[in-house]
Amino acid sequence: MKRNGQLKRALAELGIVVLGVMIALAADSWREGWLESRVEASYLERLRVDVSAGLSVLENERETYKSVAKSALALTDGLEEIIQSADDNYLVTNLIEATQMGFGRNEMASDVTYRELVESARLSLIQDHVIREKLVAYYRTNELLVQDLIILPSVNDTFGELTGHYPIEIANSRATLTAHDRARLLVAIREDPEFTTQLRLLHAQVSFNDRQFADLIDRAQDLLSLMK
């Protein structure tokens, strides 16, 4: 009987120890989960601020880009007819506006928080897989757009070869076109098939970049609606 009592006491003590360990583990797990949720909430708020700021930049940049796109499309839509019917000033003015390409920002969207998460391998802290996947897609799309915007179209280089100045220098009044420069540009527009091909490529590039702008703005707005 005495031995049975000791065994029961030992089992009871063991049970208390096991229960204590389980409670401690549960408390640690709860505390760890609570801390992770706090960290996640902090990162989500920082990401929301970044995406919101990026959206403002994107909208402003797209408005600026639209003036370039408008001139590029005005010059290249129905190119043959325009070349034959438009006056000299129309052609040169739109050419200058349209070829102000390749001088975009180094970045469109603020990616400080996202880069911090990726470089520290902590992106999984964002528990919502939908938000996580959309963040990755948003910043990848942003990177592609930035790369495309800094690519100089070939017509830009040809403009420089013909006049000695980049179009943006003319547009910003850092240089002026002489009558001889204008005449060379008009001959290229009206008579050089290679220049015509370059204008068609410009049309394609501008149209593609404009669609990328629209896509990136949609992605930013979608993310903000999820991170409210």
C-alpha cells in the first residue's frame, strides 16, 4: 500500500511537471504568435505607406508620360498620310515631344520595406498569401517598367546624329534647332525608310509602356484595398 501511494504521488508530481511544461510551451507559442502578428502588422502598415506613395508617383509620372505618348501617337498613327499632309512645324514639334524617351526615374514605387523583407528572407511574415503574391507581382512589374522607360528608342539616337542634340535638350531649351537641323529632320521623316521604321518602333514602345503604367497603377490600387 505504501509503495502504491508513493507511485501515485510520483505520477501526480510527474503529471504536474508535464502540465507545467505544456502550459509553458503553449504560453511561449502564444507569445511568439502574438509577437509575429505585431511584427506583421507593422510591416503591413509600412508596405501600405510605400504602395500609397508609389501610387502617387505613378499617377504623376503617367500624366507626364501621356504628353509624350500623345505626340508619339499623333506622329505615328497613319504615318504615311501624316508625312504627306502635315506641315513642317507639326512634324518637327511632335517629333521633339515624342522622342523625349529614356530619361525616366530610377524607380517608380518605393520598395524599401519590400526589399528589407526579401533580403532578410522574412517575406513569409506576411501571412496572407494573396497579399504576399500581389506584392511580389507589383514590385516585379514596377522593375520591368523602370527598365523599359530608361531604354532610348533608336529614333532618339538618330535625332542626335542629325542635329547634334538630344530631343530633351531642345524641349528643355538647353539647345535650339537651326534651320539646317530642321531641314535634315524633315528629310529623314519624309524620305528615309529607316527613320520611318524607327518611328513605328517608337509607336510600339510608347503603346506598350502606357499599358504597363495602367497595369501597375491597377496593381497598386488592388494592394491598397487589401491592406486597409
